[in-house]
Amino acid sequence: MKSLADALKSGDLDAAKEAYTALTKTLEEDQTSSSSTQDSRKQKLTDMLSQVGDALNSGDISKAQEAFKSNAPPPPSNGAQ
């Protein structure tokens, strides 16, 4: 998530696309959540990534930045990324 945030912050479209791809792949591989709180958090993350991905695919870094900023879930309370 941090690499996507950093790429969006810098305005680097190619780096943002790479970070987005890596993050979505990781999210797809991690389907073993049993907690409803984690499920809700994952759904919010999935929704945000969908909006960011749509903007990146259209080449609109500004729209991707706004989607990330507006919809990114807060970091976990334990400080993990």
C-alpha cells in the first residue's frame, strides 16, 4: 500500500500502475480472512483499488490520486502496512 501511495504522491503513473498491480495481486492471494472487521476493511480496500485502477487505466494520475486520498482505509492499529 505504501508503494502505491508513494507513487501516486509523486505523480509517477508507471510506478503507480506497477504498485497497483502488485497490491491487487497480493490482495487476491490473501483470501483467508475470517474476521468480519477484516472482511469489511478488505471490501473498502477493494472498492478503493477499483477506483484507483480505473483512473490509472485511463491514464489519469490526478483522478487516481483523488480516489486514493478520498477512499484509502486508515492504517491498521498495530502499525502494519
